[in-house]
Amino acid sequence: MRFPLVAATLALVGAAPALRAQPVDATIDRAVQAWAKIKTVRGTFEQIVTNQLTSSTATARGEYAQERPNLLSIRFTQPASDAIVSDGKAVWVYLPSSAPGQVIKRSATDRSSTPIDLTGAFLDSPRTKYDITAAPGKTVDGHAARGLFLVPKAGVSAPFTKATVWVDDDDALIREFDITESTGISRHVHLTTLEPNAQVSRSLFAFSMPAGTKIVDQTKPE
């Protein structure tokens, strides 16, 4: 599972000409500055996963909550019961729809394995980690958004081989992104609702082991 998560999108054409005026660096700076002001976030998402090897596509939906830096709750409504939860120390990946009877345990601090900061994975020292170029802009949920194309630099460990993110032109938040993993799997994630600095309950970040499941421990020694 690569975090994240999720989404289909409403893509309307026509915003691109107005977006060309802002340089890539300015878009990056605005996005980094906007995300730095956010401590918590919650909302809903859609995700479309495409596996080129099997020529299959699957759509997932659910709710998420996040408290930076290491707390995360992703609860799927489609497929029901699937969940990814970080309690600050470990990430618990429970996907009975595809891997019944097991829970994968990973380190919450291993960002290359399981990024906990959903869109923040693109905004943590981006110029150091990625080669970034302009991508076509689009309209997302009625808002003009600027596109950025990211490729990890040589030697950088990242959960994707390439990514395209769309930065809202109004509040500079990422509301939609595409990633391609080394396995060839691609994910299109649309944050269908997003509430920055929302009040979130700590109970959301507690994972209860489902009955009859076994733990597959993938944590690395500190």
C-alpha cells in the first residue's frame, strides 16, 4: 500500500491559459508555505488504482484524518472495512478486501515505505528530492489548479517513480494527484473534501486488531 490513498476527479478544461503566468518555483513556494500552516486535516477521498500488468482498475472511497507529523486515519467505505491507521509509532495496514486475515505493521517514521503526510509527501524539501517541471493545469471542483510534474532525484528513496500534483490556485493546497509506483501500479487520488486545521479526535488514530488476523511485521530496526 502506498499512501496514500485515493481519488477520482472532476476535470474541466479551460483554466490552462490563465495559469501559465505563474512560474513553477512560485507554485512550489505557495504550496509549501500553505501546507506549513496546517497541523490537522480531515476530509473524504476517492482513489482509482490501475494495474497495467493485469489491465484492471479499482475505485475506492473513504474518509481520512491526519495530525502531523505521524498520526493518520484512513477508513474506507468502499471497500468496506479496509483501513490504514498510524498511531504515531506504527502504521497498521488492514486490507481484507485484497489480503484477508492479516494486518501489516510498518514503521510510522519510514516515509519511503509508507508516507504518513498525505499530500505533504510532495512538499517536504521538494527541490532537494525531486526534479520539478510544469504540468498542464486543470479545474478541480470548480477551482483553477496549477500542475506540477515530480520525478525523484537519483539516490532519493520515494514511494513513487513519478507524480503529477495539482495545486489549488486559491489556497495553494493539493487537492488531486497522480502517482506511479515502481510496480507499475498507478493511483489517481482526489481529495473530494478537505478541511484544514479541523478538530480531530485522537481516538481516530487508534487501531484495534480484528479478531482472527495475524500481524505481518515489516518494521525496520531503528
